Amino acid sequence: MTESVQSDSRMSYLAVLDAHCHIDLFAEPAEVVAGAERGRIRTIAVTNAPSVYLHTAKLVRDCQFVRAAIGLHPELVEQHESELGQLWEHLATTRYVGEVGLDFVTTDKSVRERQTRVFAAIVDRCGQLGGKILTVHSRRAVRAVLDVVGDSFPGSVILHWFSGSARELERAVEAGCYFSVNPAMIRSASGQRLVGAMPRERVLTETDGPFVSVADKPCEPIDTALVVEYLGRAWGTTGVEAKGAVERNLRALLTES
């Protein structure tokens, strides 16, 4: 379901990072890319299947701030598992991997097992290569995701749109995960509680556009300013200082991987 929040362009200077954006699914993806470049917003353009990765990679080929990620969304594993060979091939061309992970909204044991097998294979291959940054889907599956990733993954893991329990949050922190927060998360009481419990040094920003909306329009990288402004209030500081914290976290993420 698409979530809607209100945007304020006056805060656009606070936008620094969109760690999870489905640029290829926008009506005009080139315009979204151009906007991110103009705003100097570091953006990870995730993909949902290996077969669409090259399109996104070509779209951002000459970009300074936008990077393409190769992914296989857990809800699409059944349709696209046969494309794993393409994923292995393209891992050599990008540091970024996503959207990958597990989605246990399904109660079908065989589907869960298939998702887990594929995700484990991706994590294993990324671990062998080292230095990868994974943006991970973990809806109703945080425990299983962390079981697969383990405590010593030789790269970085971003839990996108985290919605687990407080205990699962603690375990993810212990495992060294980062958390990317989007505008929809900060509009719900449960999301606000989770964001408030996240260590400031592990918080990043995302849109999950176009699946999240701002003022009835698909959320674009510049709309991460809404999250930064919220973080400033939640942390008892200013938006500018919250932006600085996200920038430091991004540098740490890139250095650790």
C-alpha cells in the first residue's frame, strides 16, 4: 500500500542520502536521476530482478551521486530465481546489492524455504567477494534475515524500512546493521518508536519511492529531507545537525564495506 506524507521544498537542503529508491519503476526515471544529481543526493537505485539491472546501470552510468544496485526481491524469487546467474555475473560491476532479503508475510513453508535458500546464496556470494553493501527487505522475517547474515558479514547490511520488534532491533544493532528510514515510517506511532530506539550512528535515510508518496506524488530522493527534519526534532537537535549525522553514518558505511 502506498503511504502519503506532506512535503516541504524549503527543507530540500537537508536531503543527503536515499539509500533505497526504485528509480526504474518511476514513470520518468531519467528525471528522478537528474533530480538526485542536481540535489547532490547520494542515491542507491535498487532493482527487483537481475534482468532489469542493466537498464538501471545504463541510466546512471555517468552519474556522480546515483549508483545502481542489483537485486532479487524476495516476493519475486519464484518468478526470477532462474536469473541468479545474471546476478552472479553483475556482482562484479557494482558494490551495491538490493533489493534482496526475505518476506514472511506468506505462510507457505515451501515459499519461505525457497526465499531463504536464494537469499543465503546471495549473502554467501557477496561474502566471498567482500565489500558489498546490501539493502535488505525483512518484513516479518528479521530473525531469519539475521540468521542468514550472521555476525561477521564482510560488508555492510542496511535493513530497509525496518518493522521488527524491539528485541529484533537490538539483535540487528549487535550484528552491525544500519537502518534506512523513509517518510512513511515517521508517520506511524510504531515507526516512530522504532526510529527512536535506533542508535543515531546507524540511521540512514531512504524513500522507497515510488511505493511511498509525498503530497500524493511518488517520493523522490529530495523528499528524504522530511526524514532528516524529523530526526532533528526526535533527537532534540536541528535538521542541519541531523543531516550531519546521516552524512557521518554514510561515510562510516562506505568505509566499513
